[in-house]
Amino acid sequence: MTTCEAYQDRCEQLFLAGGNAAVRRAAQEALDELGPEADLYCWLALGHAAEDDDDHDDDAEKAFRAGLALDGNHLGLLAGYAELCLRADSFEHPGRAARAAGLSRHLKELAPRSREAEKLAAAERWARRGYWDDIRMQTAIRTVAGRDTEAQARALAEDLAQGNGLATPDADTTDREAAVRAATMAELSGPWNAPVRLIGRYRTAAWSICFLLCFLTNTLLRQTGVVASISLWGWVWLVPLLLVDRRFAAVRKEAEAGHIARLEAELASGSR
């Protein structure tokens, strides 16, 4: 029989890999096999809470409450439940939102200098953010997303240069980034994906040329009298690049899902 510690280690590895659904499956499997355990309910709750979805938040709250019923002083459960309550909408879930203060107070009384208390304090500062802080955060999120796409393009360019445009089947699949990059290369191989690989390899230059073409097209349309001001037709050059970015994101997401599925299978077989 697999021990509780082994299941927790499996949940942790899956959680760090971004496999929230896999974490929930592992935690539920452990609960079914070993019975109620506060630590396992904590992982089940975190697997739901990480989805940041109303239905998952409801399931996360059930798991948090079930775990706290077993151990009311569990730091992980208290911190996780308090964070869930902090982000709850006070109009839609007034009861959940109101529980944040009590959970936070209890945690700080138990372990004021713990890692869980520090993490909760950061969540409380975030919950008290103002309107302009929210706008700046949304801008930062969009900036990070753009940098992620740019980083994917650079990684693709490096892999194309090293592998001459072919997938790298000998990549270290135990390393998350290497496995995802290998899967991305495999997905983007073949003649149909040649334009995607080309634009991805020279993404920065492609975007610069694209904006220049948009400007020139709009200028030409105005000077010839076709339009009186800036026209949407002038921005048609953006379409292929936007499609490539969506293709990057979709391929990366599929590659990450494949890596998590393999990791889940390896951890499950290794624990038996």
C-alpha cells in the first residue's frame, strides 16, 4: 500500500508541474485508499483552488473544511482556505469572504513567523490593492504573457538552429522545459508548419516589418482617397502573426499537458 508521504510527494511534483487536475486525481486516490487525512485534503483543495473557477472554488472549500474538521490547526489548510476566502466576491459569497479574517487570525496566533503566515500576509496585501494597482497588475500580466511568447519563439529558434528544423527525440524528458520544447518541436515539424517555424524563428523582425506594413498601407489608403482616416484594412498584416502567436500558445499548452500526463503515469507506476 502506498504511504501518505508518497502520495503527498506525488501531489507536490504534479502541482509544481502545473498539473492541477492530476493533483486532484492523486489526492482523491489517496483519500480513497488511505481514508481521511488532513494533508491529503489540503492537496485536494489546492488542486481545486489553483483553477480559480467558481465551481472549483466550491469544491476547494469543501475540501478545506473537511481537512480542518480533522485538524483545525493545520497551517496549510488554514492558509489555503484564508486565501480562497480573500479572493471570494463579497456580494456573491458573503459568508466565504467573511471567514477570511477568522482564519487569518487563527493562523497568526498559531505560527506568526511561519511560511504560511508570510504567504497569507502577501495575499492580504494583494486583496487590499486599489483600482490603479489592479490596472498596473493587469498590464504586468499582459507584459509577462508577451514575454513568454517571445521566450517561446527564442527557444524555437535555438532548437531549429541545433536540430535543423527537426524534432529532438533524444531530449531529456525528465526535465520539464526540455520535454516541453521537444514536444513543441515535434508538433511544429513538417512542411505545413514551415511558415509558423519561419515567423517564430524571426518573430521580432516579423513584428517590426508587420507594423511598418500596417503604417504604409494606412498611409497609402488615405493618400489615394480610399479611406478618410485609419482603416481596419491597414491592420490586416497583423492577422498572420496573431495566428502564429495563438499557434505557439496552443502547441505549448498541448506539450505541457503531455508532459504532465507522462509525469503522472511515471509517478503512479513508481509508487506501486
